[in-house]
Amino acid sequence: MNENTLRLRHAVVERVVRGPAVSSTAERQAAFDNAGVDPRAQTLIDTVARNAWKVTESEVASTVAAGYPEDAVFELAVCAALGQATRQRVAAQSAVDEVFGPAIGGER
């Protein structure tokens, strides 16, 4: 992965997790990590991270009913998806590095 792509990827994560938002930085970081998520949002965040195609309207509605504003639900879902994508990319990069060496695979 080239340096510019890595820089842009890091900038996106930084903005999504730490930029201005309705939800707190701690909540967004927890959703990104899929660890330490508020139990009121855990089911939705875990579904987004593990099986995004299975997210139901009911899961979203339950999270809103539990006290999260719709904007916060959206922010947390984006963080969960970005976190999972990051973990998958790092795992894939590690596999490539293991087989071909870091010179072929590049940076993380």
C-alpha cells in the first residue's frame, strides 16, 4: 500500500473516530474496536462488525429506543464498519507479508 493511501486511510479513521460528532469519542472508539461498547448498542455494533448484511431495522430501532439519537447510531455504525474493515485489511496484509515478505506486502 503506498504512502498516500496509508495517509488518507489514517486521516479517515482519525476524523470518524475523533472528529466532531453527536456521540462521544469514547463511544466511537469502542464501536471501532468492537470492545467495551455500551450494552444498549452492543447488538447493533456487533452485527455491523460481524455480519453487516444482517442488520435489521429492529436493531436500529432498539438502539434508538434505548436512548441513542439517530445521528449517534449512524456514527457508531460507521465506526463499527470502518473498524472491522481495518481489522480485515491488517489480517490480510499480515497473511501476504507472511507468504511473500513485507517488501511485497507493504506497510499497515
